[in-house]
Amino acid sequence: MRNMIYIFAFLFCFSSILANTEQSEEKLGIEEHLGETLPLELSFTNSDGKTYKLSELIDKPTILAFVYYNCPGICSPLLTGLSEVVDKVELNPGEDFQVLTISFDHKENAELAKKWHKNHFSSLKRKDMSPEDWKFMVGDSLSVRKLTDAAGFYYKEDGKDYVHAATLIMVSPKGKITRYLTGTQFLPFDVKMALIEASEGKATPTINKILEYCFSYDPEGNKYVFNFNKIAGTVIFASIGLFFAVLLIKGRKKDKNSNKE
């Protein structure tokens, strides 16, 4: 009985250390909130200077992209990749899907959004897409934070810039998050299937939860890397637990043999 108490006490302390280590890490990157609904009551300002609630905007499968317009890094490649795949996806814009780009820098204004809208919309080759089918928006700090938190999009300030990941978030006509497509390059088939799933309200994991546990976001390289420390800690924890379990089993067998004698 005493051995059991020692084992449980040790395991509890070790797991607490691991938990505290995880909690001390600032959230950064993408945390999938599949199946959850975005706060549609939030309001954002379009590039035309008019303010809309998300509930007024999201009424069809929507590709949601978080960027900031003065970004010196990954935002431009993300929107370039988005433009390229929008040109190729075999669905009808305005009917089967729309694109919604929202700046997570609350200091940016509608005039800047208008400039980015003009640049990226003019780069599209397809002629069946209206400017209304791809909106560029800005919002106040509270609305932006509530929306990015709800979407699992975590970033942090780094001087005048931000450290953040690149992803497209697929949203159903009712505002439910159905899929994440990470990176800056996208396959038309993947986007088409993700939009079809969004139209049906089907939430599909981007990567296996085991992979999510094994990989963490590297803000410098703008990519996910193998989390050696986390995996090593888990392996050590499991090994110690197995070691004590073996000792416990051997101890019980020894006690039984002693009682027989």
C-alpha cells in the first residue's frame, strides 16, 4: 500500500510539472477549433468604410484569412497563394464560396484595407468574381481578439510587427469552423473539397491530434517543427510509470509467494 502511495505521489508531481510547463508557454500558432461557431455578433469595417456584423457577411461557405496589411513577411505570400488557388478552384464565387480577409492589427484602417483589396483582387485572372466576393476588413482591438481567439489563431507583437502563422480557415454558412489549411500554397482540389465540406457543415481535422501534440509552431521559420522536449518528457514520464508498475507487480508476486510459504 505504501508503494502505491509513493508511485501515485510521484506521478502526480511529475504530471503537474509538465502541465505547468505547458501553461507557461505563450500560445502562438494555430489551435484547431473545429466544429465551433464564430462570434457572429462581432462587427468589422469593410474597405468601403461600412461596418457589418459577421452574421451579415457569412451566409455562404467562406474562406477566412487573418493577415495584417503592413506585414513584411508571410502575409503577402499567403494572399498570393490564396489568389492563385481562387483562380483555379472549380466553384462559383459569390454562390458556392466567398473570401473574407480580416486584419488582426487593430491600428490598421479601412483605407489600407481598400489598397490591399485593389491590389489582390486585380491580380485575379478569373472574370466571374465580383469585388464583393472577396472582402478586406479591419476591426477594433476587442473584436479582433475575440474573433482570433474563437478561431484558434494566436499571434504576438514583436516591435512594430507580429509573429503569426499562415492558414486559411473554412467556415460554414452558419459560422461553424469546418477546416484549416495551413501554409501559403494550396491545391485547388483541397480547397474545393474543404468548401464543399463547409457547405455541408462537416468539420474535418487538418492533421491528426497526435501530430498536433508532436509538432509545435516555430515563429522564426513560420512552420511547424518536431517538439523534442515535449516528446522526450512524455517518453520519460511513461518509462518511469512503467518502471514503477513493474516494481509493484513484482512486489505483489513476492508477497504472494511469501504468504504461500
